Amino acid sequence: MNPATALATVLVDELLRCGMTDAVLAPGSRSAPLALALHAAEEAGRVRLHVRIDERSASFLGLGMAKRSGRPVALVCTSGTAAANFHPAVVEAHESGVPLIVITADRPPELRDTGANQTIDQVKLYGTAARWSTEVGVPENRPGMVTYWRSLVSRAWGLAQAPVPGPVHLNAAFREPLIPDGDESWCEPLDGDATGAWTKVRAATPGSVLHVPPTRRGVLVVGDGAVNVKRYVAAASMAGWPVLSEPNGNARYGDHALTSHHFLLGIPEFVERHRPEVVVTLGKPGLSRPLLSLLRRAEEHIVLAPDLAHWPDPVRSATQVAPEIEIPVVSGDDAWLKSWRSADLAAAAAVDAVLDGIAGVSEPRLARDLVAAMPGGSLLFTAASMPIRDLDQVMRPRRGIRIMASRGASGIDGLISTAIGAALAHSGRSYALLGDLAFLHDQNGLVIGPHDRRPDLAIIVVNNQGGGIFSLLPQAALAGPFERVFGTPHQVDLQAVAAAHGVPYRRLEAAADLPKAMAGEGLRIVEARTDRDANAVLHAEMRKAAHAAVRDLFA
């Protein structure tokens, strides 16, 4: 099966699984895969297909049907001015709150801006009139495409209806051939979920609460930006579920919170024995690949999303999305939770032994000890790259602190200024854990006028002379270019930088000296010098020790 046919088949099928009953088509060449898929669905009795020769009339026909029925109607056309002729109806749908799924066929990227026939700029063609607009991308015959396509369509279907109905736009680029080639084979099954849409979206209506299936074998995952954390952590605890919280999810506290899920989920034997029946996600997870793998394998993945215009689903595994959920209390033994906790304690103890065996300053131990030493009521702002990941792997559960990171886009810029802003708004002690490159990137954040408030903030800078996270990525194997284009070493004297800005400076010489180095008031800088190569070795040792301890436990 050629990619164009595969994409069109899946898009139409997923729309039908979502509940589409009517589609309007304006004929054209580039949209041939979609036209044929809709015709096949009509022949099978799955959809009512309406064909009009004029795109403007076609789009207003769909508008009328959607306005009267309250259900999204699909509008399909070819590339070029055909898509532009949908615009008046899209504007009307936007202004009057009518749900439409607008699918415009397009030329592939290599034909754009070349003078190729019937090719215009269709990306975000309808501007602010579309509730959501996305480029589907040219289909490829490789695993993972079906998950992407179905997730995309079910998201579009949900966004067309919630929180405020309106039009959404999918721009689908097709390469030739555009008609079936007689070969039905594909690299993965094209089938969807037999129970309906890939992701079911529960609209925010009064009293609409999604009731999670009752089970003891559940897991609560908490990521960045989570809301109502205490409520759902309490509910998960009552249900006997482990809580897997990223540091900035601020749910790593209490008896159900784990320290070492990053390591546990990297052990195939553990994962096989601890397959949850349901996973509930709060916020946006994304620090740990093993955790994302857990979400990818989840049989039932429920995403709590107070804002149904946006919901996090980084591996496109969400089966249900709701603004409010209820986790039921289920009676029974606590073997599920005990197994998770015993493995977590074994892994954490093994990692601690590795870290405590090094007298010098190391990045993971610095992260662990910093959180442990912070007074109650403190704020910790961390860089979005390596420091937050160190915390994720070694931070022990504790109450009474707040952890923040700029993980929305995970950029390196503006982190000193962001930390100072957070500290000025915080009523307790404040700390920041930054890498050297993040620190250097925002040196100007240290410039504070004589009449402006100065924060009570200790900035702990991990100085490993470059981009430390790259030493833990596949790029590290590229010995020739690595140091120049990834390691990016520098020779900046951080003490001199501090002196230039009149900020007190202290060097952390040994791991045990951290509480003393943290002490003080006002804006101050603590430099912790480490070695990137040694850090990579240490991370490997931590992983090896944690895996061995867990395997011994279940041997």
C-alpha cells in the first residue's frame, strides 16, 4: 500500500470511529486518496458522503449540517485556491461556534515555493479562525505512523467540540502515487481501537466526572504543570497506587511516592511483572524515557486536562481525556504497592551507596543533597536539562518544598532571571540549580539596579565546562566532532563573573560542605566544579547498581 492511501484510509476510519456521520467533498487531484477513502466508507454504509463541485458551496453545506446537528462534519478539498475557498465558511464556523473538521490536501514540501502548479502556502491558512491547525506531514511507510495519525484525528475531533465548538484544520501533504497500487501490505496494522476513537475526550459539562475503572493495579504519573495535585495523590494513595512524580510535578511526598522509578522502568523483568491496568497522568511528563515507555505500553491511559483545548500526550497513548476524574477506593491486599515500594527502596539504596562512595562533588549527589538540606517552605528552581533529570533520578520524597523548572519549552535561556523572579514572589528561602551554560546564557539577569529589590536566592552552578547532558546521549560516541560541536567547552571564570556583578561567591570543594555553602542571605553564587566524563561514568554505575539490586530482589 502506498503511503498516500494508507494515510487517507486511517484518517477517514478514525473520523468514523470518533462519530462522524457526514462528510462533504469538493473533487480534485491531490485529494484523490481522501476522496477514494470516503467513497469506500460510503459503499460500506459507514458515512453519508456529499459531493459538490464548488468548494465555497461545499463548505457552507457542511456548515449547515454541523450547525443543525451539533456534530462535526468533515470538509475535504484539494490544494491551492480550493482550500482558500473554504475560508468564508471557516470564519463563520469560528464566529458562531460550529464544529468542522477541515482537511485540505497539499503538495509535499519539496514542491512548495518552486512554482509548482496549484501550490500555495496552506500552513495555518485560516489563521485565528481555526480552533487548532496542524500540518499532518508527508506519510511514510514506517512503524509509528498509525498511532500518530489516529491520535491526531481524535485530538482534532475533540478540539472541534471542546471547550468551545469551532473549526479545526488538518493540512495533509501527499506524494504520488495518489491512487491505490493494488498492494495491501503495510509495515504495521492499520486498524484502530475496536471500542471507538483512539482518544476519547470527555467534555467539561456540569457533573461530568470520568470514573476511573476500579483496580489495585494502577499508577499515578505526575509531570510539570500538574494541578489539584494533593487531591489526586490522596486518591491514588487510598486506591493503593504508587505515585511516579517528576520533581517539578511536586507530588513526590508521602509513603506512595517513589524515588527510583526511572531505574525500575528500565528493567525489562520488572516492567513485565508490574504492568498497570490503568495509568492516570497529571501535568506534562517528559523527563524520563523509561517513564514515557510506561505510558506508551499502558492498556488504559487517562489524561487529566483541565483545559481541553490542550492536553499532554507526548507518546500519543491517551485513551481518555477529561477535565475531572475520580479514582475509586478498592479494597484488597496491597501486594501491588508493596512490590513497587520494595523495588524502589532497593534501587534507591544501591544508588545512594554509589553516590556516598565518592567524597568529591558529583552532580547527582549535589542534586540529592540539595533537596534534603533545604529548609521547609523553600523554593528550588532548576535548569530544564541535566539538573532536573538528576533530581528525577535521585531525589528522595519529602514534604514542604516547591520545585519549579521552565519545562514548557525546556529552553536554556533566561533561567537566572526566571529564578530571581520566582524568588521575589516566594515567601521563603529560594535556591536555583543551574548548569554552567544556562548560567552564562543569562548573565545579564544578575544586573539589578540599586533601587530594585534583591532576592534571597542561592544560585548553585554546576560547572562541568560545557554541555553535560550530551555526554549521556549517543552524540558522545562521536569522538572527533563531539567536544567542538556538542561539549562546547568554555574558559569563563565564574568567580570573576560574580565579582563583576557584586554578587557573593563561594566554591563548593567537597560534597559534605554543601549545607555550609548554601548558608547565607540575599543573592549569592555557589560554584560546584565537576567533570563531564566522570559524570557519564557515574550515571552508568548508578544504573548498573540499581538494576542489580532490583534483579536480586526478585530473583
